Amino acid sequence: MATQDNDAKPTPAGPERTGARDVERVAYWLDDAFTVPGTRFRVGFDGLAGLVPGVGDALVTVPALWIVLRGIGAGVPNAVVARMVGNVLLDSVLGTVPVVGDLFDFAWKANRRNARV
């Protein structure tokens, strides 16, 4: 009779890896989904939403914070979570400054930074 191995490690396609793919996918759409025509520069919904005065930056802060929550759920150390929150806050606050904030949104890519963690 075969014994069952209760200590088996999850496969790379298991729940942990699937969660990482979800985070990477959200970060991609927020920071890199589109190529600026004629360049190799990529932008996402985070930068584009920032062009909408008032509500644009607030709308993309929700999925950005979801990435942070996934990091917390994955057991990321508190110091790293603090850095992730700092990335989101910097992106959100500076993104509200007209013109300069929009350029910052296109370049900073806080979600991609947080997904790497």
C-alpha cells in the first residue's frame, strides 16, 4: 500500500506561484501595458489614469494597494512592506501634481517595483 506524503512541497504552478503571477499581471497593466508609438517607452493605466484630474490617481491606488496586501499575505518582512507602501504613497501623492506628477507617474513605475519584491 502506498503512503501519502503530507510534507510534499507545492509545485511551481501551485497557489504561491499563481498569486505571484496575479501580482505580476496587475503590475504589468498598471505600469507597462502600452508602448508609446515610435519609442520603446512603456506606460500603463497608472500613468494614463493620472492624466484625469482629481480621480485618476485615486482609482489606480486601489490595485496598487492590493499588490501590497498580497505581499503582506505572502509574509514579506515589515521593512519591505513599509518600502512598498512608500512606493505607492510617493506615486499617489506626486501623481496629483499637474504635469510634473504625470511625468513622474510614467517614469516611477511603483507597481512594477513592488511586484518584484
